Amino acid sequence: MPNYEPHQCVDLDNLEKRLDPPLRCSYTGANFDAVGVNPVGSPKLSAPLFTDLYQLTMAQAYWQSRTTRDATFSLHFRKFPSNRSYYVFVGLEDVLDYLEEFSFSDADIEALKYLGPFDDGFLKYLSELSFSGEVRSMPEGTLFFENEPVLEVAGPVIECQLVETFLVNQINLQSMMATKAARTVHAAAGRQVLDFAARRTHGTDAAVKFARAAHITGFSGTSNVQAAALYGIPPVGTMAHSFVTTFEQELDAFTAYAASFPDSSIFLVDTYDTEEGVKNAIKCALEMRELGHSLRGIRLDSGNLLKLSQMSRRMLDDAGLPFVQIFASGGLDEFAIESLVASGAPIDGFGVGTKVGTSEDAPYTDFVYKMVKYARRPIMKLSDEKQSIPGPKQVFREFDQNRTFRGDIIGCEPDADPGDQTELLLRVVMERGKRLQPKTELEQVRAHFENQFARLPTELKSLSAQKAYPVTLSDKLNKLTHHTRDALMATEEPKEASASP
């Protein structure tokens, strides 16, 4: 780490007098017109600048006060929504990429000069900073439960503090979306689930990350071409109503599409009248068969999907087209899919978008990133309803003779030997700012999730989440928590004024 002499500590008594404009200027931005340049619009801005301002102001205060020793931060989910009994950990690969490449560009430093009253020496320090710490993490695709650390970051406190915003943002988003997708795949009970969410997710980055998270948890493909290209996910798609309405006759639209895609066409049949649409699809399918080609399927996008799918299946079978699949879409989520499956709807696959891509029923998480150790001293927060657990940790997962999950123990790192029927979930994945292993292939992450989900007790897979998975603290961690709390309470208790001699 570069060794700079910290700026003279701030004289708080005279701070307000010395700042013109006053302190609030550090939080309100700058007048870019005055300098003629807006560095914030520069394409050269890099990922470390995606951070909350207080991460940088704290970092400067750490630096100026020489509070720069090693710390450990723990990322965990405090409290699940009422209908979630598990979450899926996703986002690690993006986090490791970010940490390996962590470096403030010249444009970043110029931007910071305009955005706030940062010390020149501190900005010079930032310009030469890289992440040099350690990361211990659960593997991507692992199921986790309340209060369990999914990832811990250790290293110089400034480095660990500056990366918080990105880490929470990515793990929060991707784990939330992966969990919604996993619930949807489970509800489909073996039928295909396809990602149609790109237009309705909250931004382009979220759309791409959703496609990846959904593939990990069992989706069969994505309509998002960029995601398909980036991650090797099978691209899927049908047609829009606009394509059908462009032609004077619905049958003409189907014929034109089939000519371009003679063995992979899926016709959208509800633009005008679904029954007539199915009839036109059958006419086109029979003509395709005569030419040696096959219609792959039809798509229902509106109406009573149970009744329409039953009608469509009868019509296709009667026409000698039992191989033509029926796909359904239109505002579907895991609850609607579970109902259709339970009702026996003859639907082969579901296209999901808005409700699943935005995790409509649970659109945020309670992930927090808390300091748990500083300079060999255990750290905890005592705030009402937000009390944290001190010290670096390990998660011990117990399983039975069938390898079904039985319960987890959050312990210290290190803690007692877990025994034969226990797995340690947190593994060192980065040291000195560098990965220890090459990137995990996406199909390996998908296989890991599949194994994890198969081992989850059946009752915890329910969409209603009426049962909580058992998570306890080890004896050693309980003792550390009580000791740390007692020490903090003794330190913070007001002292009685001594009597006058």
C-alpha cells in the first residue's frame, strides 16, 4: 500500500468557519459549468466510483486519523420476507471481477475533485489504491438462510469500506432474482420456464443479470440476446402481436415466419381470436409437414390459460399434431404457474417476465455488510432490532444419512471440528486481491444449485414458506457475542460524577 503522510487532522471547532460554502457542499455536488468540464459524463469513469459518498468521506477520515489497520466485514441477510424460507446466493463472480480490477482511474480522481472537498493527499492515495484483501465466500448457487454470512471480506479497513456499495448492490440484486427464479422453476414441476423479462426488469444490467441468475436456477433459455451471447445461455423467442398484425391475414403471418424458421417456429395464436388462431396454426403446421418440417409450438398470451390450453391441445391432437408444444405467457409468476400445473393445464412451457424479473412479491432484500472485527478486536452493533454478531464466522451445514439438509450452525472462524455429516460453507476464494481459482463455469454453478435444491427438505420448498429452516449459533460464538456486548455496555455506560473533596 502507498505510504503517505496523512493530512493534519481536522479541527472540528473551526471546521464550519473554514469551509466556504459550508460543510453541506460535500454532499450536494459541484457547479460543473464553472470549470467547463463535467467529468461525471466521462466514459472513463470506472467501477470504484460506484459507491456511496459516505464510503469516501469515512475513508478520508480513516486515512487522516491513521485508522488504517485490518478489518473484517460480513455480508448477511437479516430477515427474510414472510413467504421465503430460503435464498440462493448469486453474484460472486461479478464481485471477484470487481475486486481484482479495483482501481480509481484518472477520470475518477478528477471527478472527486469536483464532487467534494477531498484532501489532495487522500486523492493521491486513492489514485494508487487497489484491493489487497481476502474474501471467504459460499459457492455461487448455494442455498442460505437468515443471518448467515454468505461472504466475508478482510483487509485494510479503507479497502473493505470502499467496496461495500458494489458488493451489497450485486449480491442483493442477483440473489433476490435467483430466488424468485428458483421458486418459479419449482412451481413448473418439470415444465420448461423461459426468461422473457428483459423489457420489464429495472434496467439493462438487471435484465442481463436476471438471465444469468435464472439459468443457474433451472430456466431453459432467455429472450435476452446479449445475455445469451455473454453467458452461453440458449436464446429463445416466438413472435410479437405486431408481427401478426403487419400481415392482412393471420395465416399469412404464420406462413411467412415458418418460411424463415421452418423447424423452430412458435406461433402466437391469440392476436384476434385464440380458437381461430389455433386453426390457422394447424393449417400452417400441416403444410410445413408436407415439406418435411415441423411446427415447434404455439403460444397463448392472454385469457383463461387453463381452458385455452385444454382446447388447443384437443385441436392439435385431433389434427395429428401431438408433438406441437403449448407455451403460455402473460403476467405469470410462480403462484399462477403452480395453480395451472395443479389444475392439469396441458402446458409444456412458461414464458415469464414482469413479475418474476422484478421479484414482484419480494422486490428487495435485507442484506447488510457489517464490520465484525477491527485490529484483532471483535466488533458488534447494539442498535435496537439491528444488533449484529461479532467476529469472523463460518457456517456449518449438517445433513442426514440421505444428505438432506438438517440445520445450520453459525460459528466462529475457526471453531470446533464439525464432524462427518457437516459441510463448511465459507471458503477462501481470494487472497491478496487475487482469485485462487479460475472462474467457475456457469454450468457448474447450475449443477451446484440443482444439488443444493435437491437436498432441501420438501416442506421448505413450498411457496408459502410456513416452516423456517433451523439456524443456531455455536457455543463459542454465543460466548463471544455475550462477552463483546458486555464489554461494550460497560464502556458506554455513563460514569457517575465523583464527589468533591
